[in-house]
Amino acid sequence: MIQFYAPDLEQTLTLPEGESTHCCRVLRLREGSEIDVTDGKGNRFRCEITDAHPKHTQVRIIDKQTFGQPHPYKITIAVAPTKNIDRIEWLLEKSVEVGVDRIVLVSCSHSERKNVNEERLERIILSAMNQSLKTHRPEFGGLMKLSDFLKEEKQQGDARERYVGYCSPEIERHGLSEAYTPGKDVTLLIGPEGDFSPEEIELALDCGFSAATFGEMRLRTETAALYGLQSIHILNELSNHRN
């Protein structure tokens, strides 16, 4: 199955330009071909191509399926972009495949990368969504200052759990597997290659984050983020099996 993405399909019956190009020029699909399309809001449509145009392919909806949220808890990953952008692109792709609800890139005082191509990263997220046949599009918050992100989290209150990965033993830390409560919404904050500054950690703690470790070994930024994400899913699965 090949899935395409069109957020306004029911209103326009048209694939966006990028999806149209992939459909007609790369896959060489023509009028009469049937394709699957998601709007990223939980719906998947079985469609027939009525006009195979490389910029605005038009379709007819044959069938519609609606899917609920893939998990009853929400996961936000906030991570500092790595100096090697390929590593953060890999992380975004794998996070979407594993299952994430929101991804934010945070700029920290020790960050070696201060800018990213947000349009390219958005395309990677959408491609991973289609490749893994997901029908819910993860929210991408782009790149923002760590202080702004923390203020935003603090304003949301205590409905979710918040953990920041930190290497220094000077602050009391707990293993993520011991600290997280299965079923709860959670935000995982991962710092840059040079780790957070002490001032940034103090600010994170003040905003409701708890210092956590992701295993005994020191992990790369993108590895720690994916480890934390997968751990949340596994902890929830184990809890469901026990119940």
C-alpha cells in the first residue's frame, strides 16, 4: 500500500503539488488508478484518480475509514538539533514511525546548530507518516528558544509529566522507567551535544521538569530522544498487559 497526504481532500478532491508530483511523475499512476490518501486527522480515503496532473491530481473518493488516536497518551519530544543535521532528520523519521504526537526543536546555550530548514524537516515528517501508514499527522513546532518552550510548558499546568535528560550527577535524577506513570501524557526534553547549562536545568526544574536518566550509558542526543520515546511506549504496553 502507498499512502498520500492531502489535509483538505474532502473539500478539494485534489492532492497537493508535492504529492501530485510523486503520484504522477515518480509512480507514473494514471486516471483510473486507485490510491490511499490520509488527511492527517485520522481519516484514510480510498480514491480513484480522475485527472493525473503532476501539480494538482484530482480524485474521486470511493471509501472512507476513520481511525482513533493510536495511543491514549500523548508524547511530546523536545530536542536540541544536532550539529550534523542528518542525525536530527533520522530522529524525526524514526520518531514518527515509532509514534510521537508533537516534536519541537529547542535552541540551547550549548547548541552547535542555531538554524534548521523547517520546510525540509516537515517533508521528512510527512514522508515518514505516509511510509508507516499512519493517519494522524504529528505536530511539528519548528525551532524555538528553550526558554520560550519552557514557558509554554509551564503555562499548560501539571496535567502531564515532564522529564529532562541530564548527564550531571549533581542534581538528583531517577531512571525514566521508574519515574514515568503509564497512561500519563508526557514531555521529554533532550539537550545538545554539550548538554544543558546549569542555568537551563534550573529553569527546566522550575517549570515542572524532573531530571531523568535514560539508561546507564551516555547516549547521543538523537539516541537519547528515541530511547526515551520507545521507553514510554514499552512502559505503557507492559502496564496494559498487567491490567
